[in-house]
Amino acid sequence: MDREINLKELERKVRKIVKRLNIEDIVRKAIEHFDPPTLNGIVALDLKTGEIFSYSSLEEPSFSKTIVVLYYLPVSEFPLEKLFSEKELNTAKILMGDGWNLSARDIANTLGKECKDLEDYIFSNIMRDDSPEEEIVKNIMNYVKKVVSSKKD
């Protein structure tokens, strides 16, 4: 006996749950694993263990029935040019020489900047300009829709 899923009601319940989450902590966890221009930051929920975990990935997260991606911070969100001035990028390239690596964290370290300052800059921009809470709701609902549609097949 299949139950009809009321997506509007489910979304309302998801919103109530997401409001209880520590959104700032989720965003910070994504930023900890974020290192443009190659590593996306991802925070996910393991449905088997109930654990919220974060990781880095070169690719967009793929769908899994046991993992719900809560927050995804793509490298395209903060290109190096948005994190550093042209002068800083050129200075880092000169200082790093043949070891030139395009990692934002490597550039910050080479320039004597604290990675924490870089993370704080990214965090404040996300919290000011984006709506991470809405993105989490959207990601959860996308997961639910994929699971529901896969059960219909």
C-alpha cells in the first residue's frame, strides 16, 4: 500500500528541522574543505549513521540513497580573482616559482596571510549574499524527489 507523499507538507517539516540546524557551522565545515580552484567543499548527512560530515571533492557530488548533500560550495563561487588582487596573485606566482600551485590556501600561506582570514572572508560573503538555509532545504527536497521518483520506476 503506497502512501502519497505530500511534498508541500514535507517541505514545511524540512524547513522546521533546518531552522534547528547550526547553519553557520555547516557553512564553516564546507569552507574548511574548500580550496579553489580545484576542491569543492561539501557537507552531507549519512542516513545510515546520522552523522553530518564534510569533505573535499574535485567533482560535484553524485546522488546516493544513503547520503544527503546538505550544502555544496562550488569552486566557481569564489574564483582566485575574487579572493586575491591581481598584484597578490602575481607576487605569489613569483615567490612560488616552479612550485606555483593555484591553491588558494597555498597562495595565502605564500603571501603570509592566515587561511582563517580567507575562510572568514568567504564565510561573511556567503552569509551576507547567499541563503545557505534555503540551499539546504532545496538540497534535501531534491534528494527526496529523486528517491520518490526512483521508487516509482
